[in-house]
Amino acid sequence: MENNKAFMLTNGGKASCFDCHRCFLPHNHWYRKNRKDFFVGRVEKDVAPPRLSGEELHDVVSEYGDIVFGLQSGKQKFPGFGLTHNWEKQSIFWELSYLKTNLLGHNLDVMHIEKNMFENSFNTVMDVKGKTKDNIKARLDVALFCNHKNMELVCDESRVAKPRASFVLEKNTQLLVYKWFKSLRFPDGHASNISRLVNMEECRLYGMKSHDCHVFMQILILLAFRDLLPKGI
């Protein structure tokens, strides 16, 4: 809404909610004055934004008219978009008479969210080419918004080097993890045949289903990474 501090990453080009949560802390919490470990140089003085009820949200969206979608519609925005609000359309669900009285206005697909979280976390720790979130664009944004000098790119006349992050495993350690996955056997019905999902040549997992990601997220990566990553990670 108008109190949102989310921003677009300069190099990554995606919306980021980095350091948008300190305003929910108690006013005297020492994190609020921490200029080093969050958005570089920022002190958080704002209070938490107001939480609107269903009736209040309904009153807000009712002020906006209809937008015609389609190839011929062109780019249409409600006046003030990006400044005083972030509404792109009035959802058809607001036509339901009971929606504004619901305690929960939406439902989240937990299994698919867990699958995405697993893939992003696992592929980053295992430094999977083309899948890791610790890429060149991310390192450029780190230099802009964070105070992590050890994460910034090192440039010379011939190449650009990306220092290995503390949350990324070395190549020989990655092979140990994949070999362990390859040897796993589970009781019938607990999970898929994990060994078939492991490609040792490419050091990747293929064909992961949502329930497989659930088993990995809840059990396996906790065991796999516990002794391989630094204690803080």
C-alpha cells in the first residue's frame, strides 16, 4: 500500500522486501539503530503500518473503476498507482458479498511455496549453475544495499571474480551430499525413490515433486548441511 517500503532491485529487476520488517519491532529494539546488518546506513524510526480490515479494504477498492484487459486495451493504471496505492485492478472476488467479512481474504498454496523455497535454498547452497540466486546481478545489488564487502565482486583487467559465499558449499563437499542422497532408501510411501532423482554427472536433482521437496525441506537438508555449513548459517 502507500506505507510499503518494498523496492525494485537495480540489477536483479525484481521486487524486494529487504529491510521492510524492522518497523514491526518494539520502538526501543536495538535492531532499529543497526546501520550495518540491514539496509546500509538506515536507521528505522517508523512504526508498523496500519492493518486494514476487510471492510476498509472494500471501501478502498470500491473507489476504483473497471480496467479492460486484453491485447487492445493498452497500459491502463488507476491514478496515483505506485505513489498512493498499488492496486492494478479490482478483483472479481470483491463481488462476493461475504469476502469483506472473511478473517482471511486469501489462501496460500503451502506445498508449492515450500517447493519454491526448497529449490531456491538448495540450488543456492549447492551453487547449481543457472539456478542459484547468488548470481552476478545479486552481488551487484549487495554492493548497493548491504554492508558485506566480502560478498562484492572482484574485478581486474581480464575477468570478474565472485568470491565464494559462506553459505555455498565447495565442489568436493557438494559431491559428498549428492552421494549421500544417492544412497538413501525410505520406507514405502514415505517419499519417492530419491536415488533416481540424483544426477551425479551434472550435480543436480531432477524430477522433484512437491512432496519430495517437503521431505527434503523438513528432514534431509537439515541433516545434510548441519555439519557442512558454518554454525551461524
